[in-house]
Amino acid sequence: MTQRDDIIRKLRGILPEGAISLDEAYRSGIAAAAHVPMQALREAAALCEATGFYLESITGLDFLDTEELVYHLNCYEPHSRIALRVLCGHEQPPPTVSDIFPSALWLEREVHDFFGIAFGNHPDLRPLLLPEDADYHPLRKTFGKVHAHRERSEIYGSG
């Protein structure tokens, strides 16, 4: 069994039915995307780490009604990249995974800088790339003049 198959099996064990979408042809650049409830994020991240996956990146998406975090994880096996997608409200801080993946220390700081998402229990959320006195988050749709601020369902549907 490959690491990819192993993590998909393990994630299916902790996530609701239908939470994982597979891309067998790898057209999207990921083998699977898992929609992870925020309260299951740390458990899913720990399973990935224990299965040999490393954290490549964390990015934020800002919508009118919610925010979404996308954690890209990979292992040293072809076509094994996966994404954990976590919805969090604008004022709902997701838990840190920096104690599971040390690289998240910097990645979460970057997301905090640009989107204003404050990760719960993160040990150091001081600005990483923005000036120390910055009181803005430039990738939020409320920053500057934005005409494309829509709800998540308008882009991805109700799923």
C-alpha cells in the first residue's frame, strides 16, 4: 500500500462520508482533497505527519461569508500531494498545527499577515513579511477596492 492510499484510508476513518474527493488522473495537481471540519484539523494533520507527509504550504481564501484554509501536504512518492480544506468563519481562529509540523510556524505567520487569521495557541504571530506596525491584511477582500467579493457557494457550489 502506498502512503497516499494509507492516508486516504486513515482520513476516511475520521472524516464524514463524502469529505474526500479523489483525482485519480492528478489533473488538479493533487491526488485527493479532504474537507476537514475545523475541530478535526489537528487530528487530520497528526495522521498525515505520522504517515510520512510533510507540510508544503498553507494558503487562505477570503469569501464574503467565510474564510477557507488550504493545507497542501506531500510525501516522497509520485502523485501523492493532498489538500486539507478547512472552513473557518471570519472571527473563528483555527488551531495551530505548528507543534505537529514545525514549518507551520512561518506558514501560519504568513497567513496571519496577509489574511488576518489568528491561529489559536500559535506561539509567535508577530508580523513576518509586513511592517511591525501594519494594521491591515492586504489579501482580505475588505482591503482596498475589490469588486469580486462573493460568497463561497457562488464559486464552489453548495458542497
